[in-house]
Amino acid sequence: PLLMVAIIDRMQAEDKNYETSQQVLELTQALVRRCNEAARSMERTEQLIDLQTKIDFGKIRQLPLVSSSRWLVRSGELSLLSVEKAVIRKGARVHKQTYHLFLFNDLLILAKKKTGALGLTNETNQGFSVLDYAWRSAVEMEDLPDQATPAAPLPTPAPGGAGNSSQYAAIQPALGPQLSRQDTYDVLTVLSAAGAQNALKLVLVENAYQKSAVFLLVAESQSEKYRWLDAVNPPQPTTDGETIYGEWDCPQVKVTFPYAACQPDELTLSSGEVIKVLRKMPDGWFEGERLRDGLVGWFPSTHCKEIQNEHARLRNLRQHYHMQ
């Protein structure tokens, strides 16, 4: 492409070969993009194959990690704040344990490094035991305020969980069930007892056990915390009434009436086509990706109908990935 650009720059617009050269440049650029995408897809697949050998689901329902539609977005260690339920009423302090998060474009896995016979972390094969997981659309992460130096041991909660319920969250101990309401702690109290800085609240709306789970996590630095927040949470809208969807949770629509694009940034629609919606504006215009060719553009929502059937939605996605 660089050579073609250099040649075109030295040509006159009225040159008889100018238009042909432009077409050759476009074809060359498209070929380079395809090669780059194929190389990136191969790298992602190799990475998934490697992770598949290291991640052990144990007794949890196993998921096949290797998929042409999946890639690793971010991974790293975070500290989990937990309290042993057996000693909760004795004013137990908050404990920190190191966990490893694997964030994929459609999945989040919470795991712990495997330990050897002496209880030491196994550094040879870097294996991981899965503790929980959730589909990306069922994952939420919130920023929590920094706390001062560690306080005294946690007080025993009043029966029924006194205080503002909106400030309370169940703290799930490692490898244990979620606490009942009378054992619920005020989030800020837990963070204060741990002297937690750079804290996050991870919510699995539906986890591997078809239940909800809440985890309090601590990052090593402020930048690490915000990088996790940016990776997990979908982009935020800038206009009232605007909705922006993350890659893992885009709705789909089926074209019901043809539409001819009037602007370069619009999509021409044919009846029966399926579009993945990336953004919805309050005036009824959608931005989306046409699944048959990956072209992105704007189109009026009045010419389509949202696909409600989840199986049909997933089938369309699979077809899209097979065509890539």
C-alpha cells in the first residue's frame, strides 16, 4: 500500500491510469487488512489453546474456552476481601487472598493459582483452579471509595442487618456460600477494616451456580483499578437517551423494510438482513454492523425489528463468525 500511495501522489487526477491505481490501492489495503485479521485471529486461538491447558474447572460445569468468536481482553491478579463465616460474630478481621481474573470478550473467570503438596503456589505450570465464572452480560464492576488506615476488628452486625440497605452487600468468602442477611456487612465498614485502597465491587448477576455473587476486590494501583473498570464496563453514553452496547451484549435487529443509504455513513438495508446494534439514539437512529459483510453504519430503526429469541440471536452470531 505504501508504494501505491507514493505512485498515486505523483500522478495527476486526469491521468488515464489514476482511477485504476486508486482501485488497486483499495484492493491492496483490503488484502492487507484481511491478512492482519487472520494473523490476529490465529494468535488469539493459540492463546486460548494455551489457557485451556492451564485452567481447571474442577467440579464446576466446564466451558470450552477455544472458540473462533472468543478472545482474551485482560487478565491479572486482584486481592479478594473475605470473612470466614464461622468466626464472623467474634469480630473477625477481613482477610485478603490473591485471585486471578480472566476477562474474555464474552466471559469472566475467577480463578486461583494451583498450589503444590506443601501449600506453595505452583510456579512450574502456572495452573489455575476455577472458583466461579459468569457470562460477560451478567457481570458488573463498580468503583469503591478509598479508605483510611486499618480500623479495629469488625463489629458484630445487628440482627436483620441494620443501616441503609443500599450501602450493604453480601461478602462472599472464598470457597464458601454467600452470607445470609444477618451476617451482611456494610461495604464501607469492610473496606475500612481492611484499610483498602483502589477497591472494586464485582457483581456476578448469574454465576456458574445460577446464583448471584458479590466480591470485594482490591487492585495494586489506581491505574490498575481504572484499567479493570474500563475493560469490564461498557462505554458510557454522552447524550441523554443514548444507549451504547458492549461487544458482548449487542442486540440484533432484522430488516423488515428496505432502506437506501442517503449519506456515506449510513447502511443500505435489504429485507431479511440481520444487523448487530452498537448504539441507539433517542431520535430513533441506530448504529450497527451488518453481519453478512461487517460493514458499520447508521440506519433508521423504523425499518427493522429487534430479534427477541436468544437462540436465533446466537445462531446469527455464529454464522457471522464463520463468514469472517
